[in-house]
Amino acid sequence: MVGSAGSGGTTGTSGTDGPRRSRSTRSQSDGKRSHIVGKRAAPSRLRSARSASSEPRRNDSADEGKPSRSASGAFVDARALSSKDYVASTLGESAGPLGVSSRPKVVDFVQRSKERRKASRRVVVVRALIAVAVACAAAGLIWLLFFSSLLQLRTSDITVEGANEWVSESQVLDIAGGQSGKSLLLVSSDEVVSQIKEIPGVTSATATKRFPHGLLVEIEAQKPAAMLKTSDESMTAVDSQGRVLNSVEDVSVDGIPVIEVDDVESSLDTQAIKEALKILASMSESMRQSVTSVTAETRDSITTTLNDGERIIVWGDSSDLELKKAVVDKIINDPNVIGDKQQVDVSAPLKPIIK
């Protein structure tokens, strides 16, 4: 019985202590795990403590009211944040401190379209004004240069050089003065010269503009090629082209060849007078002055008398005139050739006849 009791007691005790041993065993296991976890977490806490102790202390009064700049995940008090609307202020910015665009503006496309149309109209208006200004300036310049008195030719400023008693200055002035009142830019020098050359006795002419109001006309006026003498003893001066020169009174005709004709106007239409005038005009001044009379019965029988009959030259017509003059000059100036003869016929210059 005792044994059974003892055995039963033991058994009973074991039954009661079994749960206790299990709880004790679990507690021991949990304690070991906690001890292990504590050991593992200790270095982490140590590093955090070291990190916290290594950070410099900040001025609490300076940081008051500002969000904390602690490491990521640190606690931030939302009540200490600024109430400024950074989004609105950023959108409101249009340009940086140097005038360079730094933030985009919210664009009203309708208003922008109106501004573009207005700018386009402004450009059109400006261009139109510029075009009008240029046109007005051009018109003013044209009027100033061509129609105003700025460059107007004045009769008092026209100068004539080279005139003589047979080609008077007044004749030239009458022609050049026809351009008076025009702008020098519109005066045609060629037209003036061509009209002056039509004056009998004028062999050449030039017209030079002298700004702002003047004109210089230079002419080469020849003496009469001959004087046409009619039966009533009247004399008319003509040039080498058969044009009647200016009638001048009390002018010496010494040294000017004289041709006797029946009528001045009709004789100027004959070929014989025209040939005689060509020959006389081509003579040297010394020979022309020695001519005392000229006969021109036909076109190929032109004859001149030198020094009142000392020499008589038969020219024939005006062909080979340069050769004929050279032959005549050679013969009459060589006493061994001319001898006591008076007449030299060079109508055939290669075979001159001396009589």
C-alpha cells in the first residue's frame, strides 16, 4: 500500500510538476531568446547613441519654427512648418533677377491671340508709315533736283568762248539760252551742241555744265571760205559748206577769196561753187591770203589767181585735194621748176602741166 501510495504519490507529483516543468522550460527558452536578441540589438543602440553624440548641437532658438533637417524618418512637427503657398508663388514668378525667364507663366491663349493680332497691325502700320516717308522723301528730292531753283540754269551764267565777227556771241546765246530755267540735270549738252553747229561758220562746239547755275559753250568759228560778189558790188560771206555767215558791217575782207557770181542764192546751189568753196577752205592760211580772185565756171575747172596774177592755179575739182596741194606747193616754191612760168594745172596731179 505504501509502495502504491508512494508510487501513486510520486506519480501524482509527477503529474502536477509536468506542466510546471514545461512552463519553466519555455520561460528559460524565452529568456535565452531575449538575451540573444538583447545582445544583437545592443550594437545598434550603441551606434545610434554614438551618432547622436557625434552630431553638433544646434541653436534651438534659430531652429525654432523651422522644420527639422534630421535624418530621414525623423519626426517633423507639422505645426512648425511655414504656411507660405510655395506653389502659388512659383507660378507667379515670370523672370529671374537678370530678366531671364525662370518659371513658365500661365498663358491665356485668347489674350495671347489678341496681342499677336495687335502686334501684327502695329507692324503693318509702321511699315506703311515708313513706305510713305520714303516716298515723300524721294518726291521731295526729285522736286529739289529737277524742278526747284537749286540747280536752275540762268541766262546770266551762260558763257560763250570762241566767237568772232562772223559768228556772233548773240547767236550762240540765243540757242543756249533756250535751256534757261531748266535744271542743269535736265539740260541736254548734246542738243545744245548740235544746234550751235548749225550756225554758219561754226566748225566745232562743246557745252560744259557749271553747277549750280552755269553753262560754258566753246566754239571754233572759222572765217569765211569766200566772199560772193555780185554785179552790184555787194558781198556775202559764206563758209566751206556754202552757208551764209552773219552779216557784219565795216569788217575787213582782206585775205578772204572773192568769187564773182550773178546771184548769191542761186549760185550756192550750183556744184561749181560748192567745189570751189571746198578747195578754198582746205588751203593754208598763207595761200588763202594770197588769193585775189576765183573763177568757177564748171565743177572741174576751178581756178585761183594768186597775188594779182603772179600765179594761176587750175585745180579742176576737189578730188585728190591733198595730193594736188602738195604738188602745187612743190612747184611754185621751187624756182628751178616753175622758172618764168605762171600757170600750174594740177587737175591731173600725177601729171601736172606748167605753162
